Amino acid sequence: ATRHRNHPDFPLRRFVRCSDCQTPLTGSWSSGRNGKYAYYRCPKCGEVQVAKARLEGAFLELLGQLQPKQVYMKLFNAVVLDCWTGRKAGDVKARRTLTDRAVALQAQLDRLDDAFLFQKLIDRVSYERKRDKLRQEQANVSAELHTAGVNDLDVAGILGFAETAISNATGIWSEVQLPQKQRLQQVFFPAGLEFNGSTFETAATCLGFKRLGASCGVKSRMASPTGFEPVSSP
């Protein structure tokens, strides 16, 4: 059932709802004289039956109208950079602590060797037991040092790329596979979309996005939910 619900030929299946009865649209192929044709349909009331190319084309136009709100992007970037700076500082401190511990363990081993080999202060059994314990601690510290490396990612560059990518939602959605398509749809339109057979009727976007001048006949027949950007008329 899951395989059929998430068919790669119909990425908008169950994401777009029939505006008349609120039933999620399904998708299927129909055979005609000249071949097969893909359609999205309302399985309940049948009021919506639209060609796959038409519905997905309108959706791409809608995506093309979305842009990240600069005020949110600036805040998001600042928060991420602040967290990253704090994490790097924490990583440096952790590595310093582990390095100091590694040095101290080696010093203990050197003193233990001296006490056993040269000063004859401890017996072999005690020496080997203590030596093995210190070596195990050394191995643990070495493993922690290996995983506590400071990552030199260009976070500012990554954030800049992300903002550019988000501004090109149409191109991204067209290029990626079904799971990524579905995630992007959910990011931009958390409440999904309604379609009446010719136009999208609601397009409440994620708080961090705004919609440019409409060009694909999207209209709103209800107030935007609290916290969402109002949908302007063309």
C-alpha cells in the first residue's frame, strides 16, 4: 500500500486535496487511443480530474513565486552561526582536555615503568595490572580524540548556498527524487494545497516564506492561519 501511495509518477498525490470535499487527490494512468495519459483525480466526489502535466505545472509556477523572507533568513543565519561558533569553541576545549589527559596517562606509564624496571618498587603482577589499565585508558582517550576533531566547515558559505537553493525551489523540486519532493512540498506548504479543478484555492506558506505576485491563478477563499503570510491577490 505504501508503495502505491508514494508512486514516483505522482509526487502531489495525497498532498493536494479536492477543494470541494477535502479528499486527497489520487493519481493514475489512463489508456487512450494514442497512448497512456496521467491524471490526478478526487476519488470521492470526482469533481477534480486534471492532467498530471497541468497540475504539476501549476504547482511549479506556485513554487516559483515563493521567496525566503529576508528577515527570517538573517535571523536563521545568525542563530546557526552563533551555535556553530559555540560548538567549535566546545570542541576546542574538549580536545584540549583530552590531550592533557593523554599526556598525563603517558607520564603515569613512564613512572610505572621506572618503578618496576629500575627501582624494583612493585611486583610484576601489580605492574602488569596497572599497566594494562593505563593502556586501556589511553586507547579510550585516543578514540575520543579521533571523534572530537574540530570541523572546519565553511558554515557561512553553506548558509549562502542554502538561501540561493531555497530561492530556486522550482528547479530543485524538478530535479530531486520523490522523497525529497515530498519533503520540500511539506516545508513550503505545511498544510498542503487545495485544488478546484482549475486553480489552487489555498496557499498558506511556511512562516519563513513570502509569495511574489501571483501568475498561475492561485486564489484564497479563507483567512491565512495565524503565523502564516497572507496570500495577496494578483
